[in-house]
Amino acid sequence: MTSLNPQPYTFSQRAQKITSSTIREILKVTERPEIISFAGGLPAPKGFPIDIIYAAYEKVLNHNGKAALQYGPTEGYRPLREWVAQDLKRVGAHDVNVDQVLIVSGSQQALDLLGKLFIDPGSKVLVEAPSYLGALQSFSLYEPNYVAVPTDDKGLIPEGLTDDRVAHARFIYALPNFQNPTGRTLNLERRKALVKRCAEANLPIIEDDPYGDLRYAGEPLPGLLGLGREVGATVIRLGSFSKVLAPGLRLGYIVAPEAIIAKLVQIKQATDLHTATLTQMAVYETIHEGFLNFHLPAVREIYKEQCGYMLEAMQEFFPASAKWTRPEGGMFIWVTLPEHIDAYELLSRAIKKHVAFVPGEPFYAGAEPVRNTLRLSFVTVSKERIREGIEILGRLIAESAVS
Ligand code: PMP
């Protein structure tokens, strides 16, 4: 007998559990040119150093073409690993050696490899509430049991790492700088308290820091990696070239104790052998003589200006009943609406007026989602369209506040 709805494929249970991401669904709508989209998380193309990267690829292919087009070691291109190890001094980690660095195909791959390394079905994993959706998606493939660590206006609350929460947890995933989605930054006191508590509890920290170099206000703070080493905490740091150069390169790195790197190397080998040799060599060629010292101030300026446009428009057009974060860097502003407004309901009205954003709900795991929250990205929209879009959103929020 033939079925009317044949299911020709038997997918793994793991694959069957994956649902399409809310952001991806929203982004489909926002591709329409008439939509003013604050939904995407794309870096500013104005900041992509196209000529410099072009010249680097040309030089590598001319001078070292055979090696650049050959297979390479899983650990990554050694000069690039050495560059990463010494560059970490800027965030207060002075004693990193090359064997503690693994080059990956974007920090998104790092999240997947770490999921494979640490998570069995049902393993306890601690995440901030809210947290980066892409990490939740990566980890979820390995079927963890998420437990949320409470946060407030200043980010993760270290005292929230109670004995109950940390017991048998495999790791905590933390975003100390300009967090995605909230734009919040963990202050020095909390950073120190967090690494101290994790050292005591023997709880590894995954520090995801793709935005650290995009600080355009306030003072730089030491990363968890350096602070953790002072107190004996295990910190696995993820870095990325996506926001400092360009995301299409798909290049990032993991810094961790050698024993963890050795396991990750085995896992990465099984996943993709190694990250593209040509890309690694071209990026090394681009940055090794200090290009980022010139480039980063220009990139920060773009983000600072864009952020300023949005904050200014929000100040002018949002009702006093809405609250929002004022990021010191990065790409996102987090809005808390009056409690009775559901951000999904606001989104459906906003899309009719050609404005899009991401509701806060999907960023929560292991905790009741706060449905009156949303994320705005200010990076790729022009000043005029930011004003126009924020004015529309402000009006829609004010309308729901009185209805
Ligand atoms: N972590 C965070 C917090 C991010 O926001 C992103 C990109 N949106 C990534 C990791 C992945 O970055 P990539 O793979 O491009 O390095």
C-alpha cells in the first residue's frame, strides 16, 4: 500500500529534533528591499578591507602557491597560530603558547566542536539568559539539558552559580563583551567573581568574544582567559576574524589547555580535516605586520556612528515605557517593552509597516523566555532608514501601550 505522504528518508533522531531558526524565518521576509531590517546580525561591509585582502591572496599565491593550495595540519597554519598566541596579550593573557591554539572555520565551528567534545544527551550546560542563538543551535544538536544562569542589567550574575546549578555541569558558556543579543558587558568585578567561582567549582568556561575588538566607548577590560589563569580556572576562549576583517573568510580560533586542544584536533580532523590553507595564509599575510592597528579604529568608528544613530532615534521616538541597553561596543541593542506587549505580536504589526527585528524569545534556553524583549541590530541600515524604522517601531509600541 502506498502512503499519500511518503516519507522517503529516515533522519536521525538528532536531526529530527532540529527546528528552523526563528531568525532565519524572519530574515527571509527581510530580504525584501522595502523592509527596514534591524533583524540581521551582519557586520558592516564598509569595513571589509577588500583591496588589502585581494593583495594578500595574490601575494600568497604568487610566492607560496603550492603550499597554499595543499592540505595542511588540522591545528592550523603555524604562523597564524603564533600570531594569535601573542595577540592575546592585548586581552591580558600573557602566557599562551602555540600548542594551545587551534584554528577553526569561524567561531561557529568552535561551538560545534565543543558541543561534540563536552555534551552527551542530557548533559547539564549552563548558559546566560538570554544567550547567543547560534550557540544554542550548535549545542542543541548534542541534546544538552540547559540550565540558565540569571542575568541583570550588568549581564551574568556570578552569585547565580549556586552549588545546585554548577553540580555536574559540563561547562558555562559566557559572552563577556557586548553580548549577543543584549549588547551588555560584564564589569571587571563580575569577571573576577565568575572565574574565581568556576575555579572553585572546577567548571570550564567557554568565553565567546567575537566583538571584543569592536569597543567604541568605555575602557577595555581583561578577558576571562587571562583572569582565569590567575586563579586556576579552565577558560576556553573563542576568537573570530569575522568582525575585524570579514565573515566570508570563515576564520576563527580556539584557545584552551593542551589536553582540550588535543581532543578538539581529533574531532576537527573527523569534521573537515583542517581550515582552508589559502585563507589562513592570506589572513596571516594581511595582519602580521600590524594592519589591524590601522584598520580597527576605522571599523570601530563605523559601529560607533551607527549605534549613535539608533540610540538617538530611540531617545526621540520610543515611549518612556520602553527600556533599552546602551552598548559600549558590538552590534546590538536589547529592548525591554512594557510587560503586556508580546514582541512576536509587535513584529507581525511591524512587518506590515515594513520594519523587522528579532523577538527575544528564541534567545532563552533553560529559563522562561521574557516575551516582551527584542533585539535590534544597527549595523547595516543607513542613518535615514534607522530614523524611519525606529519612528515606526516607537509608534507601534506606544499604540500597544495605550490599547
Ligand atoms: N559567537 C557569537 C556571539 C556571534 O555573534 C557569532 C556571529 N554572529 C559567532 C559566534 C559566529 O561567528 P563566526 O563563525 O563568523 O566566527
